[in-house]
Amino acid sequence: MAYHNGHTGASMHNEGMTGQSRGNGPDTVIAGRYRLLSQLGRGGMGVVWEALDTSLDRKVAVKGLLYPGAVTPVAQAQWVNRARREAQAIARIGHQNVVAVHDVIEDGNQVWIVMELLNSRSLADLLSEQRQLSVPHAARIGLQVLRGLTAVHEAGVLHRDVKPHNILFRPDGRALLMDFGIATFEGAVQVTRSHEIIGTPQYLAPELLSRTAEHPHPATAASDLWALGVTLYEMVEGRRPFDGATGFEVLIAVRESPVPPMKYAGPLTALIEALLRKDPAARPDATEAERTLQAVTRDFAALDTPAPPKPAGPVPPEPGPVTGHTGTPGRGRPWDRWKVPAAVLCTALLAGAAWFVWGQDGGDGTTAGGAPEKGAVADQGKAGPPKFSDTHDVLRIGVKGDQPGLSVKSGKTFKGFEVDMGRAVARILGFGDDQVEFVRVNSSNRSAYLRTDRVDLVLASYSISDEREKLEKVSFAGPYFEALKGLLVRKNRPYNDLSDLQDDSGAKVCTARESVYVPWIKKEGLAGQQVLLSGYEDCVKALLNPQSPVYAVATDDVIVAGLADKYADKTKALDSLGGDAEGYGVATDARKTDLHREVCEALEKITDTSGGASRWSEIYVEHLKPIMRQPTPGEPELTTC
């Protein structure tokens, strides 16, 4: 709730809410100590002020809690008592990942919470600039938020409003939870007088959307973990998992729609899917979630949030309050998909109520909610998962043997850019050079070699694609190189660009079967001239055979450059054909998520330029610059890590 300027963290209506804070204004002094200066934000459960602590001469944030209107004096007294107890419970949390509460004050019929004031950035700000975060970055933030959330749960409190706007970063990069709103009094109605559902639905757990007298479904720790899952999804995918044109369409999606497939979550995929299970009892607890996040971040004892790069484009703004009416739905709305009547939505919980205490007696002696679920924070001193080198004596790396510059086999040894990249990865994984075994693979068998454990990694001009990951059951780390399209042609033919081949209907263009060039050749109008062979080596043999009708080989520009250099007297490379870059990735068996994580960490070190020239650039200059004959490119962005 460090209400930094411009961010209120509020996302719901306050119709029907009253309180003395409505009559308070600038220069009002609370409890003879806190002078209100300016209003920072207003939400369904309170008004937030920047204030001056006149005793300590420091700026603070003060939130005056609003109590429900139109209640009896007895109900109002019960609400104040409960609000005071809940605020005191929050003040006792004292965790590095939770905004600090300095004081709790009861002044008349008003409860005030005094907190630290932070002029800081939120996760929403970060996502607005970067759109999406890398998996390790998202995991680090998620781990810190989870630890703060677990401390909150151990204090008997539920947050109920975990989302990017309510996650701030201190100057040192530490993430912390904010927005200390308090739940309404026991039994309060959850729908406005105009029958509008209140709250920001994108982060609401589905069980909170069907609260009725017969089936109350109170919020639990699992509800907060759902919201954390939504936030993790948004960080890695760059969008929210459940959305719609109207608030009610969002609510329907939350309750009924499966989790949309993830493209970029990598080792976080299983955790996010588990956190977003519709049944709260089926979600992992905090201990399980922390174990996974620790495994992804690995060095979880030194968490930080790096400064963001240049903006990559805006994202949709933080959704405002739901204003969908519970009356007769308009034509075309999928109301029939609900498993419960639409009227059930009228009793949806207040999403913006933020913090909700359970396991404590209410003002009338009743219980405020269910008992806390299992899942205390895991021992932070506990060791992470074993490294791959701890359980394997040899690292087997699949490479090709026929691609000059990238990887060629000479006798019993391999050399080239991909070979040295493999060695560099192996060293960081903890393997000595004598513990690395290179195995020759080709485009047809490389995925099978991974699945059958004949190799552990593959660096073989393996183009990254979502479809390939799904069909071949591999995961990519990288890219470690980005290639453009190229053509290798016979030197004695009058070919200077692609159009010359298109004009020569008798010329055959060869490429490897199942390569990305098969559809590209058809797209360029050369389908009738296409020849498919098992690998590029066979295509080159056909190209070099003067009796063969193959006059060109379509492959990546870096492969073309290497072949043109090797067969300089018989072939030549046409200028790069451009197009979308193909990223080469280090492939691992999709089941080996820990190995994928380690490879990503190794690539991050290999491409690191903070200490000067990266190891990546050194390997490039040695193997590829002589044949590419162009300036050394910048290190590739590791988009799958």
C-alpha cells in the first residue's frame, strides 16, 4: 500500500460505504499526530492520504477505513472492533516483502492504518514498459511475493487483491506486497444497490464468484495463490489468462474457461497451471509453490529485480471496476454456459476488500472464515535441487558433422561455433572438457536422441518454434544464434538473386526434409522445382554433381556461408534473403525442466557483456566471422529463458 503517486491500488466501487474519512480533508490531524496532506487514492474499503507524522517529522501513508453504511450502531461497533483487530494483525507481520505498518489508530468510529510511504515502481509499471518478463525474472519476483504472502497467511490474514498494481519494488529491487484494505463486517452484502458486481475480476479466484448463503465459499489461502498464478502468467506471457469484452465475460472465463496454453512460461508452466486449477483444494500450497520457484531461480538467497530495458510497447491498462449488471443479459452473451444461475454472481465477494482475516472470532463470537490451509513458508536455508553434473558423469551433446563454421567432424573430433558453445555450456554446468561427449545427429533423429537419452543436449542449428516443441517434445534455451534465409548456388550459373531461380523452371532447389524451408520454397513459387533429401549434406552432394539438376540449396545464411567457403571453387552464396530470423536453441528433453533451467543460466553467463567482450562474441569471432564477412552482431536476446 505504499501508495506511490498515481497508483491507488483500488479497483472497486465504494457505493454504500461511509465513514468519518469522508469528512476529513487536508490539514486534518488524526490522533493529534498525523496531519493529512493530500489524497493519494480511494478504494472500496478506504481513502489513502499522504500525511506528515508530526512526532517524527516524516511522510507516511495513512488509510482511513470505510465502514458499511446503513447499519445499526451495534453492527457499526462490531465492524470497528473487527477492523481494529485485523489491522493490528497486519501490523504484526513485519516481513521484508510486505509493506511496513507503523501504527493502527482508532479515532472515534474510524480506524486508521499508518504505513510507510514509498515513491516506487510497481510491477504494473514494469509490465507496461516490458510487456513480459523472462522466466527467471518472473520467478524471482513471484518467489518474493509468495514469501510475503505466506507471512501474511501465517498472521491469519488473507490479501485477496494480489495483482501487479499491488506489487512494488524498493530501490534495491526487492518486491513487496501493498494495499492494506480490510474486509467488511461479517455478513455484509457484496453487491451494490444498482446490482453491479464489484471488484477487478481478472484476478478473482473462481470459488469467490459463487458465494451464497447455502454455499458461502469463503476466501482461503488458495484464493490468494490463484491470484499469484494469474500474476505469474501475466508476467511471462505478457497478457492475462482470463479476459473479455465486459466484466461478466471475464467472470465467465474465470469460472468456465481452461487456462490458455502458454508459449513462454517454460519451467513455470506446470506451477502456473496448478495454481489456476478451478478447485481450490487441488491447488498446490505455498510450500510446493516455493519449492518450484526456488528451483527456477536457483540462487534464491540473493533476489533482485534488474532495471528494465527500453520500453517495448504498452500493454492494456489495469482493468477498472466491474460494471456488468446482474439484470437481463444482452443477446449473444453465453449465460447458458454457467453451471450456476447468473443470479449467483450477485453475491460475488468484494475483490478489492484486499485483506481478510480468517480463523479469528468475529465481533459476535462467530468465525470470520475458514481455518488456514497448510503451507508455511519453506526453510529458506534448504538446498535447491541437485545440479545435473551431480547425477551425471558425462554430458552428451548432439551436434551435426557437415556444417562448416557451425559444426564439422574431422576424424574423431568436432569443431565449430556450436561445438565450442556446447563446451562453454558444459563448463558452466560443472563438466570438464574430458567429461563432454559429442554425438553426431541430423535433423531427422535429433529429437529422438533426446527422448531416448542418447544425448542430453542438442546444438545442431535447431530452429526454435512452438510447434516443434509440442510435436517433438523438446524445450529450447536460447536463441544462441539468429540466422536469416540463404541460398547456395552453383558458381557457373548466372544466378544473382532469388528471381533468377524463379525464372529458370528447369533448376531444382534442394533442402532438407522437414526443414523450415519446405513451406518457404513453396511460398516463393518454387514448389515445382523443389527436391527434398534427408539432410543438407545430401543436398550439397547433389549440387556439386554436374549431372544433377539441383542448382541451388536453400538453408540458413550461416550454413550457406560455411558451405560457400568450403566449396569456394564450385559454389557461391547469394546475398542474404532476409526475412524473419530463425533462432537456434539448445534443445533438451521437455521433461528435464531443471536441465533446461541450468542451460538458460549458462547461456546468460556466456552472453553477458558486463565485464567486456562476452564469451559468445569470442566464439563467434573465431568460427563465424571469417566466413560471414560482416561485423560481429550483438549477443542474441534469450527469449526462451
